[in-house]
Amino acid sequence: MAVALKLYDLSGRDERLRFSPFCWRVRMALAHKGLEFTAVAWRFLDKQALEFADYDKVPVLCDGEQVVTDSFAIMRYLDKTYPESPVLGEGLSYQRVLLFKYFVERSVNPAIFRTIATDLLAAVHPDDRGYFRETREARFGCTLEEFQQPEQGKKQLHQVLAPVRDLLADSAFLDGDAPAGSDYLLFGSMMWAHVVSKQALVEPGDPVDKWFKRMLNVHDGAASQALTVRDI
């Protein structure tokens, strides 16, 4: 079936540098379903470009005349519109992946941000850095330099990922023998750091590290060819 999907996706100092954790979860969901799409580079201050969506952040998915905002809502939309190869599922499966979404956003993401805050600032387009710094420092009540505490962030991440590590010790993916919604939610956040920072979030050989490397190569390496700061 021919599709005409367009994904507005956050870009950085190099237009090819795509680092949004929320956009990456959608990218992986699209790859999961084998759906081709066009990625449209968007930057923090380019609010006017999203006026049509009545939204001021990405991801935004356009499917013909249908416009969907918010990464999890987009994943839900893809399941309902393109039901083959479900990402989130229904009923109990959906409730459980919804719980995991909150876990990633409330526990994992803060630990990662504390680890990579200034790396992230450096990855942002120069024209957007003032906005990025102002908004994030207002949120945290301190400078990004003060907020970034890599060792503290990694220790915090190690603790919150304990149940994930236990699961991955016996399972190739969070959702079993093949990746699905829970994998893409966590992978999006790990990819966030992988793209903008040279720091390793977890130790080599850790079950989470092995899982991340597997995830880079799923769906014909959909994520493995992504530009990172190592390439610039």
C-alpha cells in the first residue's frame, strides 16, 4: 500500500543530526511497520512551521490530510490506521506499555539529561541555543553546566534500569523475541544520548548495552546509520 507520510523531526547544528527521543520512538515505530516516510527537519524556534498542527513541538506526523501530534499518540494512531505488526497492542498490553512510557519519561529521561545536558546544548543549532538554555535553566533553576553531573546521572540511570537489566538478562528484547513498543520507548531515550554525546550511559557488556546494540541493527539497521556527534 502506497503511503505519503511526513514526519517533522528535530534537527541540530547539522541538519542531519536528529536527536529527539520522542521522534526516535516514532521513527522506530514506522520502521517496525515497514512504512516509508519523509523526514522534515525542524528546529526549536521554527514554531511557525507547525502552526498548521496547532502544536509547537515535534514529532508531528502528517498522513495525507490527517495530522497527529505527540509521539505516543502517533504510535497509537499507527496501530489503528496500519494494524499489521502492532507496536503498542490493545487491552492489557496497551496498559502495560503506557505504564512503561511513564517510567521512561519520569525516571529514565531525567537521569539521561543530567548526564548529557551540555552535550545536548552543543548539538543544538547555534541559533536555538539561547532558547534552549533559557527554557531548560528556567525549568531546573540552575545553569546547564551546574545541572550536568555525569557520574550522578549514570548512577541514577543504573539504579532506575535495574528491572530492565534483569529482564534483558533473559530476553533479547523488552517485548520478547522481537522489539515492539516498550523497546522503542526506551531506545528513543538511549538514542537521544547516543546521537549527541560520546559518553557511554551504561557499561560495555551490560545487558542494556547489548540490547541497545541489537536495537541499532533491527529493521535493516534503521538507526545504525544515524549521524552522531562522532561523525561531525
